[in-house]
Amino acid sequence: MTTRILIVGGGYAGFYTALGLEKILGRGEAEVTVVDPLPYMTYQPFLPEVAAGSIEARHAVVSLRKHLKRTAVITARVTAIDHTAKTATISPEDGEPFDLEYDELVLTAGAVSRTFPIPGVADVAIGMKTIEEAAAVRDRLIANFARASVLPEGPERTRLLTVVVVGGGFAGIEVFAELRSLATSLIELYPSITMDDIHFHLIEAMGRIMPEVSLETAKKVVAQLEAREAHVHLDTQLKSAVDGIVELSTGETFESDLIIWTAGVMANPMVRKTGLPLDERGRVTAKTTLQVVDGDEIVANAWTAGDVAAVPDVSKTPGPGGFCVPNAQHAVRQGKLLAKNVAAALRGEAPREYIHANQGAVAGLGLGQGAFQKGKIGFTGPLAWLAHRGYHGLAMPMWERKLRVFGDWMGGFVLGRDDVQLAMRETPREVFEEFASRPKPASDAVEAPKAAPIADTQPAKAEEQKAAAEAADEKAATKA
Ligand SMILES: Cc1cc2nc3c(=O)[nH]c(=O)nc-3n(C[C@H](O)[C@H](O)[C@H](O)COP(=O)(O)OP(=O)(O)OC[C@H]3O[C@@H](n4cnc5c(N)ncnc54)[C@H](O)[C@@H]3O)c2cc1C
């Protein structure tokens, strides 16, 4: 019997596991299936640049079917797992859920935005975890410039030109700075809007931003943002966002039509329906070999990696609590090792331990602006920006995608930033529907004869006949 390997989630960790298994396993050694509701893996570090229009949305994702040639891809959600029976419930968009049997389980379902029950956030804010969110944010900001440009000064105009980002981690700062950079280039296209008209606010509950870089580098980033009139509110919490009215713990309040939530992630809650052991933060507990572990006991034939997993960090610079932090650096490397370890297990060999020392961090903060940190070396500015583009351009999986991303950057350099927004894509049938000719409702056709009752039409005819007769009589009398 061929071993059936089921990979739940084709993001960073899942995609690299599948890619690795394709390279390592011989034909017929195992059947690999990836299940993901999305047909692509998302290169999330590029989401801020997609939101800013420096990278085309489709170029920041990698097609699973195109690049996983020997892997079966199922576009559906895994909604439950019974690891004792070794079956996963697959829920496709259409049709009934069905069970899929497996021999080895790889759980790589990632993380989702973590929010708090702050009034209004669930109703008006948008996250920055998916390509659709990034594309929608870009469309919204550009569309708001067009709407505001024809309004007189006043609260509605200010609301349209106010951007709020909640969360000063890497993702939050990058999207904040990239959008500020986009706004600067939009100003050139909208003569009625000036720098003084646009307002950018970043809300961070802690006393500093970007814990991944040194305090000194973080302070430089804040100073540079403030110099670009993008305000960073430290030690500040969002209290309410009802109807876009932002209320801060400092008492400050303003309105915004674009509130982006980036204040943390949590392990995908789908793991609660797997019966697998979880830690207090809802992550699947793992050994350094990426095998799922229950206390000290290995859960046979179950593996995990990436943001969904609590993998012990045994490097010299361990993450908080001694676990790997949720980032792509770990997810990619864990995915590659996971493929080797699953293959080793199938061949009766021992799995290897995961150990990876933090490689540092690079951030893109708008065109020509960036931040770099490796050990004690940290700097900001154009060199850091080049390091960001160089590192991530090459880290993008598959040459086909790398070339598209570099092509976007070259295009932007030569032709300028693309300012076209396609917000109407969200309601594509609107125009067609407005002018579309429809058959008359069947009820009208039946009622038509009834709707002209004799009582209404006959008197009219009788009146006409009477008037004609009277006119003829009058004519005859005149002649006589
Ligand atoms: C804006 C932003 C910027 C970032 N920048 C950096 C950076 O510069 N450097 C860095 O190291 N990290 C960065 N990260 C973090 C990094 O992207 C993540 O840590 C990484 O994607 C985690 O990989 P993963 O495979 O665990 O999860 P993901 O890549 O999120 O993949 C999870 C997959 O599981 C799928 N899935 C979800 N639910 C189900 C289900 N029920 N059934 C089946 N499949 C499911 C999802 O569709 C997804 O494809 C950034 C993240 C964001 C949001």
C-alpha cells in the first residue's frame, strides 16, 4: 500500500513540505495531498507592497497546482480531523463534506488575525493577512482620494483622507509606511489635495514598535515616520471604532474610512477540531523534530510546523517562552525539514531536530525607505530598503514568481507607480445589471387583459360616441 500523506494548509510551511517531498520521494513511495481553501500560497511579507501598489496582487502568490506537479491539490477547507481513525473532514465550497483517509498527517494551517472585543473593530476594520485584504486596502485608499478631491473641506473629506493602522509590529509598520508612501505619490495626481489634508495614525499599545529590531533602530523608524507626518501613538490603545469613529485611550478621537488591524495573530482555530494536543495559546505542541507531542509522548504519524505549531526554539537566541516566533523564516525552514523527516520516517530512519538561529530582519518602509537589523548592526534608509527588496525578491518561491516581482519593481522604477484602482471588481455585475433588459414578470402578462376592465374602457368609448353624435346633430342643425 502506498503511504498517503495529507498536508493541511498549503501556505509557507505546507507548500515547502509538499515541494520537498516531491524532490525526495521516489515514484510510488507515497501519495501526497495538499488541502487548502486557497489555490495559492501567499508570500505575506509582500502584502504591504501589494497594498501600496508596488507589486501586482497576483504576483505575490504562488499557484499550488502549477508548481506542485506530483501532489494532489484539493481546494477546500479541512473542518475536522479524527487522528485515531486517521480521517480528515474536507468541506468544499460546493457539495457535501467528505472524509479523506491518510497515513501521515502534516498540520500547517497557519495563523489568523487576533482581535479583541473592541466595539466596532469587527464591523469596520480590515486585516492584513491575505492578498485580497491587501488589494482591497489599495483600492480603498486610491478611491478615497478621488472621492475626497471633489468634496469641500469638512469632516467627510477628512474622514476619507485619514488612515489608521492598529499594531506596531513588523506587518503594521510596513503597511503604515508603504501606504504613506503611496499617499505621497497620489498627491501629485490630485491637485486639490495637499499634504496637510491627509492624516496617518499608527496605534501601538506598547512603548515601542517592531520588537524584531533593536530599540535604537525602532526609534529611528518612528522619527522618520513622524518626519513624514505619519503619527505613531505609543502606549496607546484603541478603545472604540464604531462607525469609523476612532477613540483612543489618550482621549483623542477622529474619524477614519480605512482602519487596518495588524495587532497580532493567533494559531488557526481549526486545530481545536483535531483532537491534537494544544498549548495554552492554542498552538499544536511539537517536538524539535516537528512531530506532534502530547506531554513527552510522540503522537504517531502526526507532524506540524509554522505559525500553527509551538516548536521549541533550541537556538542560542530563543524566541519568547523558548518557542520559535511565528514568522516566515521559521515556516520555510521547518517546511523543508518536515519533508526530510517525513521521508526519513517512511524509510525507517530517524528524524532530525529543527534548529535555526534568527537571521535578522529587513523591512520595506515605502519607496527608498527601509530598516535592517542583524545582531547589533541596525540601520535605516535606502540601503536597508535595497536589502529588503534583494532578500525578499530572492526568497520569493519559484523563479517564475521571482521574475514577475522583479518585473513589477522594474516597471515601477521606469514607469512610476500604477495609480489605477479596481474597487468595482468587488461588484462586477453592477454596470451590466443596471442596463440589462429583463423579461416582463409573468404576473404582468396574465393581469394585462384583466387590468383593462370593461367598466373602465366602455364608458370612455361611450363618451366618445356620444360626443361624436352630439357634434353631428349640431352640424345638421347649423345646416338647417
Ligand atoms: C503583512 C505581513 C508581513 C510579514 N512579513 C514577514 C517578514 O518580513 N518576515 C518573516 O519572516 N515573516 C513575515 N510575516 C509572517 C509570515 O508570513 C508567516 O509567519 C508565515 O506565513 C507562516 O507560514 P505558515 O505556513 O505557518 O502559515 P501561512 O503561510 O499563513 O499558511 C497557512 C495556510 O493554511 C491554509 N488554511 C487555513 N485554514 C485552513 C483549513 N481549515 N484547511 C486547510 N487549509 C487551511 C491557509 O489558506 C494558508 O494557505 C509576515 C506576515 C504578514 C501578515
